[in-house]
Amino acid sequence: MSCSMRLRPAGNLLRPYTLDNVCWRCSLQFNYAKPPLRRPIANTAASVAPKLQSKLKAGYFLSNRAPRAQHGTTPKYFAPSTAHDEAGTTATTGATTTNHQNQDLPHRRRQAARRKSAVKNSANIPNTSATATSAENPLPPQDASSALTTASTKHPANSLRRQLSLLLSLSKPRLTVLIVLTAMAPYALYPVPAFLSPSIGLDTPSLSPLTLTFLTTGTTLCIASANALNMLYEPAWDAKMSRTRNRPLVRGLLSERRALIFAILAAFAGVGGLYFGVNPTVAFLGAANIALYAGIYTPMKRVSWLNTWVGAIVGGIPPLMGWAAAAGESATGDGSFRELLFTSDAIGGWLFAALLFAWQFPHFMALSWPIREEYKAAGHKMLCWINPARNARVALRYSLLFFPLSVALCAVGVTEWSFAVTNIPVNYWLAREAVRFWRHEGFKGSARGLFWASVWHLPVIMVLALVQKKGMWGRVWRSIVGDPDLEDEDDEDWIVDDVGEEAEAADGEAQTAVTPIGSK
């Protein structure tokens, strides 16, 4: 007889296990003898359980066999077992089949994903700050350089479009555009007499199209050179940070030789264009910016957290370049460095430089806080991970400087006094977010709030200053409707001059018409 046809013993209360669904031949392999009383119960259970685990397998329980999947489909159910042993083997099998069934449900998959994420986060306790960092990250996943690098891979390796995209990514285009705008705004705000004339200001020195073209082009090339040298110096450390690991030199899409040639050519072209197209003072400032950023700030990131202050100086130089460019157009002396930057007329340029210097701190402190662990792993000495509390205090301190700087711009005659009132909302917004950043030290979304407040703060301040330049709207009004008083005075002077000229002509004719006495 086969195994399934043999008689099975009835259930016995004295037996420790229920074997109603096990065949006779298989049941003979079990030992029904009672264990000796001198053996501990715990040892008996410990010795029996492994035996059951090795003997009782899923194949012996014929009633628990699941239907096989047909045509690649998953079974929708599993028949439950009718007999349960004390070791829980059958219960474990039923639970396993139930789990397989539940895995097909969408809400079960979502719950499993949440549990897996929670276990992963709790198991990595030392990286709790890194988990909070990803939750607090206010930045886009890629910067412009990374996006251009990714786009360049869609073109053939030696194509011109790919090489141009890679070279453009070396210049950090978004940062370059922002810096160029900070140089153009002071150039337009320089208080040149008759800023707007009836000819819409085209003949005004501060709006010289040629000078403005050389200023923007030269500044752009200088910034591109400094950024390329920065990437050349630290590709090994850029590979350790998510924001920079997609740069062209890190991925090996561009050789270091080509990057170095690009940086040198951009530096010579930028400084040369500023020297011959603007003035030597602006060219010197452009060269100094390259040296400070690539030669001091970049290596100093590995040495001291004071590198942030050096980087802020680099950010304050472009406004001085724009101011010196406008001052050189209307200079009455030799146009030297002293005349353009160290006179009473240059105070406005230094105030704009101070404004950009102060702006760097709330912007960078908020930007660096979410990725502080990456800065630490890369070996960069940043205040965001060395001393987070001081990092927040520095951001707050410099955010409050915009209130006196705005009043100072009005006091020196760069803008109207209305500028000190209209910029209060945006300055208050930045200060409020800086206070939140200081209180929470970057947590609870305070870093994200301060970052976006700083992003919008700078362009709004520049636009408000441009539309409220000192005396601009008065000159606009006179250029449209004219000045009646000045026209009347000019008319009166013209009439007096004509009457005088006619009287002198009449006297001359009378003298020539009189005949001298004694002449015949």
C-alpha cells in the first residue's frame, strides 16, 4: 500500500503532538516515549523543537499544498491547515502564505516601504543629522553646471555642442549672471549729471553702450576663469558632494588640460577687455578677483572657516568694478585708482560693495547648512558643521546690516529718501527669516526660508535702488514736459541779446553816414 492508503492512528491525549494528517510510516519516526523526569522541561522542549523542525516539512502536510501558478499568474489564496502542532510549524507556514498574499495589495506594499524606510533610518543612528539634512534640503537637485554636464552627454563625444556645453558648465553660469548684474547696477546708479536728457540719455557718459559692453563681457570672462580654476583645484573633493559630483572634471568628460587652457584664455581676454575697453582700475579689480577666488579662497576652504569672509570680499568687488567704470567715464583728472575709488564721490561704490559683502553671509550660511555633513565628509572647513550656533548668529548679524546700509545710500545722494522706506518690507523679511534660522539653528525649515529670502532679497533691492535713483524722475519729467522757468529765462536772454545786437548795428551805420567836418 502506498503511504497515503495506510491507516492512521487516532488522536491520543497522551501524545505530545497531533498527527491526524501524517501517514503511519512517517509517524513511526517520532518517539512517543515520555522523557525522563530528571531531565528539565526546558531542555526537553529545546531538544524536541529542532527535531520537529528538521522532520516536519511543508511537503508532509498534503492539505497545505498551494495550487501552482498557471501561466505565470500568482495564486490568490492558500488553504489553511486544519492541524496545528505545538511547535507552531503549521502556523508559521500559514502566516507565510498570508504574507505572500498580502504583498500583492497596494496598501500592504506602501506599508512595507514605510517600515523599510523607518528601519533603515533607525539603524543608522550616527547619520541622524544627515537624514534631517535631506528633509531640510532647500536646494534643487542639480545646479546649472551639473545640468549642462548632463545635457552635454546627449551629444557625440567630439561634437562642438558638447564641448561648448562642458566649457560653459565650468563657468557656473547662474553664479556668473548674478555677479554681472551686481556690477551693472552700480554702473547705472552712478550719479552722473544729466543722467536722463531729452535724448533719453544716450549721450550720457554713464550709459555708454560701448563701455557697458566691455564691462559686462570682461567681468563675465573673469568670473568664468575664476570658477574654472576653482573646479581644477578640487575635483577629488567635488566627487564627495552631491551638488558637485556631476561636474565635467569629476566625471572625466573634459580633460584638465582643456579646462586649464580655457581658464587662462578667459582670464587674459577678460582682464584685457576691461583694461582697453573700460579703464586700468577696473582691470586691476577683475584680476584681483580671480586671484582672491582661485588663489586664496579655494585652498583656504581646506584650512580655516574664515574662508567664508574671503569669499564675501570676492562678492563685494564686482559692485566696485561697475562704480569705477562709470566714474572713469566722467572723471575730470587722470582717472587713476585714487580718483575713482578714494574720493568722496566713491562712497556710493563702497556702500554697494558693503551691501554685497553682507549679503553673502545669510545666503551662504543657509545654503551650506543642509549639506553640512557633505562639507564635513569632503574636508571643507565650514562654520555650518564646525559651529552651527555661530553659523546662525553670523547670518543674523549681517542680515540686520541692510537697514543702515539702505539709509546710507540715501544720505550720500545715490538714491532718493523714499528708498529707505520702500525697502523696509524686503529687509524685514530677510531679518525675520534670519531670526528663525538663529532660533532653530537651521531646523524646522528655517534654513530653507532664509535661503529663498536671500535669493529674492538682492534683486529686489537692486531694482528698488534703480527706480529711485537720486533726481532721476525729476529729469524724466523735464525731458517730457520741459522746464517752463528755464525756457522763459532763455527766451528773455535771447531777446535782450537780439536788441543789443540791433542797437550796435544801428550806431555803426549812423557813424559811417555822418560826413567829417572840413572835408570837400
